[in-house]
Amino acid sequence: MNEEILTRLDALAAKLSTTADQLWTVLIRQAQIEGVLFACIALVLAAIAVGFWRIGHPKLMSGWRNGSQYHRDGWEFGLTAGWTISAVCAAVAIVCAFRAALYCLNPSFYALRLILSAAQ
């Protein structure tokens, strides 16, 4: 780390009445915890996406195989809404998974970014 970052870290630590080393370890641990939290959110959203897909896909396929039109059975809105929710949950799950990987693999970057944003 260069001198400017160290001085900002010391200034922030003085405001919080702690040492810079202790503050740094807490911020690293916090970034890792946020990474685990993002991973859990990604898993829950992926499970929701898979659940909506598994509910809607067999209904639509059975309607096509039997030659009936699923919208006459009142399933059109439900299937469209379910697939939309599934697609949105899957997209957000992918973003959360990448963010979880970044927070867990490089927590010092996010700790440094938090220090620089708090020191300004």
C-alpha cells in the first residue's frame, strides 16, 4: 500500500478509536461475509428459478404433445408469469454468484474501496 492509503486508513482508525491493523482485519472479514451472503442469495434465487421452470415446463410440453392449447385451460398467464420470474431470478442469481466470487476471492479490494469511500 502506498503512503496516501496508509494515512487515510490511520485517519479512519483514529475516528473509530481503533488501530489500523485491527480495522483492516475487520474490513477483510466483513467483505468475506458479504461474499458468503451473496452466494446464499444466489442459491436461493437459483432454486426459485429452477422451481418455476420445473412447474411450468412440463405443463406446456404436455399441452403441446396432446395437441391442446394451454391458454384455453387458463394456464397462459401463470406460465408466462412463472417463466418471467424464472428468467429474472436466474439473471439475478448469476450476478450474485459473480459478486460472491469477487468478494470471497479478493476481499482486500472491497475493504480498500470502503476505506477510500469513507475517508473522502
